[in-house]
Amino acid sequence: MEIGYHTVRNKIISAAAVVAIFTILAQIGGFAKELTVAAWFGTGDALDAFLIALLVPTFIVNVLAGSISASFLPTFIRVYRNRGLAGAQKFLSGVITGFLFFGLILSVILIVFTPLYLPALCSGFSPEKLKLAQMILYALVPIILLKGLSTICAGVLNALDNFTLPAILPILGSLSSIFFILTVGASLGIYAFVIGTILGFGLEAFFIGGAIIKRNFSLRPHLIRLDPELRIIIGQFLPMIAGSIIMGGTEIIDKGMAAALISGSVAALNYGNKIIAAVLTLATTAIGTAVLPYFARMVAEKEWKNIRRTIKFYLGIIFAVGIPAAILIFAFSDSIVNIIFQRGSFTTDDTAIVSPVQAYFACQIPFYVGGIVVVRLISALRANHILMWGAAINLVVNIGFNILFIHYLGLKGIALSTSFVYLISFLFLAYFANRLIIQEERM
């Protein structure tokens, strides 16, 4: 067991390092995109409209693709190891078919009911600004299927110990957006950003799909019998999707509440979270992506001692690095925003608004990253119902703290509320993950 533990730990570290390196490259592209967007659009109405419009299809992508990926990966690993390529292909085809079915239905619903839900999200928007958000949303609907397929394919590659390509491909979206903003931004305005975004998602889907095909898998959807493995997926997917809907609702609520404040608040909230999101994406993509396949394998082999030691090891690292990182960003938030964003249409006044938002967002870093590792363990244990209840608690806490902190702190109160949400979420998930392991050990 001692040798097994160190072997697994070294493999996770190696996989996390690979993902981290290529995620950093993708993040560099993302920073370049944000600098371009800040210089061209600042915190103006056009960017507000784009961010609200992007929020809705992104929410659906996270609900569908993220839930499917987290639900099917542990079972996919079992099927691939026990039945080989043919069994795994059949299983994958069933998952893709299910995703396309629900994705198309939700895309149609998204378009048809836009006049009903969008005004509620844009309560502070003028009629012209609301109309712009509606037109952008219609244009962005295709990213639901494109990003969803990319996420499923990325999960398959991770299960096959290929972490490099899924980590680097998101840079295509950034490069595409930069290209269109710089070349046709003067004539098309915010729609240049829209075109670049859609093309970026399309390129990511094309290349990661090609990588799956080279592994002798097919992406062709195919109706198959509902076998026991797919029944397991459905059993895990339903609570996972419910949890994703609830948890994704917190971001919608945050930006909806920001939209009700002064003009530019949605953009300011978005900028305030950019650096933090980059740190979180790097950490969670590297660690979270690497640990899930290995957690799934250890659960399959019932290596509970190794699981305990692995989770303690990585949580120790996360808090040892995450707490100082949060303190540094909080202390130097004004300088960070000034250096990175303040140019072109992004003024000194914008920096004064964004800086405290970023500082309060930074407080979530150790708890968010630690929570992701625990979430991966719970998914590997196929206990996604716990994630659903955790998400419900997060939503209630988020609304309550938003109302409280906005009253006293304004826009930056939303950021502080988010940090409290992830603190409570981490404690909740860690407690129930430990209970699950104890239960499994006794069986």
C-alpha cells in the first residue's frame, strides 16, 4: 500500500504539472484577450450586454457538459478497463446522444423564452441595451453544443491519461477573439467579440474531436439500449445536473444583482473576478483534472487508506499556498488592476471600482480550490446527491449574503458574499466526504 500511495501521488503530481504548464499558456492568451477587451470596451454598455448574454449559454454548458463529464468519467474508466474499446465506444455514443438531445432542447427553450427571462437579468438596462443583449444571446446559442462536446471529449482524453490537449486548446478562443476585435472591431464593435467567441469554441471542438477520433473512438451519436452502466450515469447525472443548475444560479444571481446597480457594474464585477478566476482555473484545472481519474481508480480498487492520504496531502498543499496567495492579492489589488487593465477606455475611476471587488474575491481562493478536490472525490464515490444538496445550501447562503453585503458595501459586497459561500461549501463537502469514506471502509 505504501508503494501504491507514492505511485499514485507521483502520477497525480506529474499530470497536474502537465496540465498546469499548458493551462498557464492558455491563461496567457486569456489575459491578452482581457487586455484587448478592456482597451476597446472598458466598462461600457456594450460589454455589459455581452457578459449578460454570454452568461446564459455558458450556464447551460456548465450544467449539461460539466454534469455529464463528472458523472460518466468514473463509469467510463470502469467500462474501458473491463470491456475494452468496443464497450467504451458504445458507452460514449450513448452519452453523446443524450447530451445532443438535451442540448438541442435547451437551446430551443433558451431562444423561445428569451423575452421572458432576459429582462429579469437586465433589470437596470435601458431598452437599447436590453435589445443588444438579446441579439448577442441569440448569436451565442451554438456554443452550447460546441463547448459541451469539447468537455465530454476532454473527459475521455483525461481518462486515457492525456491531459495536455484539453489544457491548451482554450487558448484558441482567446486568440480568435483578439484577432476579430483588432481586425474588425472598429466596424463591428461588440459583434467582433461575438464572432471571435463562437469561432474559438468551434475550433476547440474541432481539434479535441479530432484527437478522440485518432484514439479510434467515434463521435457519431447512436441510440443504444439503456444498459446498467447508462442507468448508473442517469442516476448520478440527475442530482449532478440539479446541483449544477442551483450552483450556476449563484453566478446569474450575482450578475443580475450587479445589473440592478449603476451602469458598468456587471463589467466591473467581471473584471474584478478575472485575475482570481485565472488563479482558480489554473489550480482547479491542474489539480482537479488530474485527481479525478486516479480517485476513480482507487475507489474501484477500494484503496481507502490511499484516498485518505492523497486528499490530506493535496489539501495541505492547497491551503499552504492558497492562503498566502489570497493575502497578497488582497493587499496589492489596486496595483494589480492598475498594471493589468488601466489603459484605453479603462480609466482610473474604473480601477477604483474594480480593485476592492478583486480584493474580496481573492478571499475564496483556498476554499474554492480545496472544495474542487473534495468534489472530485465525491464524484469518484458516485455520491453526486451530496453535491446537489451542497449547491442548494450555497444558493441560499449566496442570496442572503448578497442582500446583506450589497446594503453595506455596494458592488464589492457581491464579491465578499462569494468568498463566504465557498468557505461554507468547503466545510460542508469535506464533512460528508469523510463520512462517505468511513461508510465505505465499514462495508
